[in-house]
Amino acid sequence: MANQNDPDLLNEYDFSGGVRGKYAKRYREGTNLVRLDDDVAAMFPTSEEVNAVLRSLGEIIQHHEKIGLTKDLNGRT
């Protein structure tokens, strides 16, 4: 049977030991979780590897921007 106050909560659910706002601060600080497609995750199985590749790619992009090899959204260099 559903809870009278919230039909999605069943009476079997027991939150009496719960702590309100336990993770609120961490949630407010934000997170940047990204879901990788399976083929990409297979290439980079750890977050350390993903971060290393993204840093390298970022450095390449910044270098290309610095020397004028990138194009803006209108196709101009």
C-alpha cells in the first residue's frame, strides 16, 4: 500500500534512520559526471586515462588556436 502523503512511497520504506541533507553540500558543489559510450570506455578504462587524453587534446587545441590553425564557428581562421 502506498503512503498517504506520497503515493510513490510504500509503507515498507523506512527512513527513520536517515539524515536530512547528508549529501546536500556535496551536491551543491556540483559534479561533472559524463557517461562515456561503451566503445570509448573500452579505449579508456580509467578516469585517469580519460583525463590524460582530454588534457592532451586541450593542449593541442590551445596550441592550434595560438598559432591560428583553428576556425571559428563561421569557418574563419
